[in-house]
Amino acid sequence: MSTDLMIEADGLGVTFDGRPALDGVTLEVPRGGVLGLLGHNGAGKTTLVRTLTTVLPPTSGSARVAGLDVVREAAAVRHRIGVTGQFAGVDDRLTGTENLVLVARLLGAGRAEARSRAEELLHAFGLTEAAGRRARTYSGGMRRRLDLACSLLGHPEVVFLDEPTTGLDPAARQALWDLVDDLTRDGTTVLLTTQYLEEADRLADLVTVLSKGSVVAAGTAAALKAELGHRTATLTLSRPHELPEAVEAVRRAGLRPVAEDGRITAPIGDTTEFFALVRALDAAGIAPDGLTLHEPSLDDVYLALVGPDARPPAAPDASGKPAPLKEAAPA
């Protein structure tokens, strides 16, 4: 991953009716990197994307994309980027090929060049067999792939993906993740907004967490986990009468136990504390049915930063439907 910066924001602010939607956002993304932008509904993710893609002018601060100022050089920025939103923006009445050719022609490509580029992207996105079908016959995953293909017609240096896997089934999500990997291998820079912590953990080199329009944490996923997450030991017992004695044994190990539904959990600082727990249980003559050590996740980090009321939904189930999210103020 190159160190030259392709996305920069310095104190970026956007205000609607006197209310800040973005408040002093600062971030940097190097060439070929993936920034995972996390936050609940209303945290400011889409507002930030709209500002960086020149759709929405900032109220304060500055931003550069591909080395260009998003206000003074907005037209040039638009020629260097690709954008895919939360919903596929394809024309249902056109075929896959016709959608791509139309966008390529609008970007200034000649007829032969537009068709050649369309065929190239249809093959790359696994849509060749469906190229002659109208987009309205496509599945949700196919439409999302076609939309992403449209955003890449101009060979963009920076791609903005605004919650691109919302509503997709697990197979379609995995296919899109593989496409992001391919893009970054070719040197494309990606900014990915998502409410799925697993997605950010899987794709992002860098993570920025927004809450109420402000950056509340930034860094690599590993660094954030080490700083804000914590290991947790989980102890399960099949004999309820042993629970009070087991809780006391955990305390004697120097830990802070929480007992619930026949299970005991306790934060673990390092492996020495885990071994102390094992020794304390052995000394008390307690043989648990299960003793596991849970490593910190981005889920832990997110909850530590913004609390459970702003928790993003879990990844979609087999039907592709995400868990419901508590309502929040719009960005």
C-alpha cells in the first residue's frame, strides 16, 4: 500500500439548519487502502461521502480527493472517482450491456470503446451470461454488481461504496468483498461506509468511527481492539449449585465476575490472568463444562465508544435481511 494520500479531510464540517451533521472530521486514506467508515444511522457517514464526492459543499474545513480540492476542483474530482450508493442505480428497462454502454458514453467514450469496456466489466463481475437481459430481471446481488461495474467505467482512482451490501444475501456480500480485494490489488483506493462490523473487520486497513457527526476513534482494526476492546473469559456450569462458589473462585483470581443464566463472564487482561482463573477453579474443585477466551472484536470497540443504543445491526441472516436498527436522527 502506497503512502501517498488519496483522501484527506481536515476539520470538515457540514451544518443543516444550524445543526452540525459533520463536526470537525479529519481523516487520511493512502493510495490502495480501504477505509471502513462505521457509525449508526444518522452518524454522518453518508453526509461525509456526499461531501467528499462534491455533491454537498462543506460548511467549514477542507477536503482533497486524488490530490484535488473538492470545492475548487470539483469537476476534476468527479472524473477521478466512482460512487456506488446504498441502492443500485441501474436502469431496469435496459440490459446489463446497455446500462454500461450508456454510462460509458456519458463519460465521453466512443461507441467501440464503450462496448469494449462494458464487455470487460461484465466479464470481471460475472455478468456475461446475463448481459443481454433487462436489469429488472436481475437479483439484488447482480444489480449491485452491475451498479459497481458502472462506477468503475471511468477507471476511477478512488471508489466510494456507501453501504453497498445492505440487504444482500451472504453469498452476494462475499462476492462484493472479493471485488473490493481485486480493486485494491490494482491500486484503487476505497472508502467503505458500513453498519456491519464484520465487513469492516474483513476489508478495512483503517477504521474511522463516527458518532453524531464527529470522529470518536480512528486507526487500524487491530489497534482499536487492543486499545478499547477486552478479552473475556466465559465459564459455563451444568450444576447450578456450584455457581456461588465459582463466582468466589473467579474473584480470588483477581477478576470481576458477572453471573447470568448459569454462566460467568469476566474481563481478562492477559494470559496470566486466564491461568490464574484456571488455578483458582481447580483449587475450589470446580470442573466447568466450558471455559472459553473471547478475543476483542470491532463489536466490542464500537459498543465501548458509542454504547448499545447506537449499535449497528448484525450481519444479515441466510435470507439476506439485516437485524432492525433503533431509529436515530438523520444525518
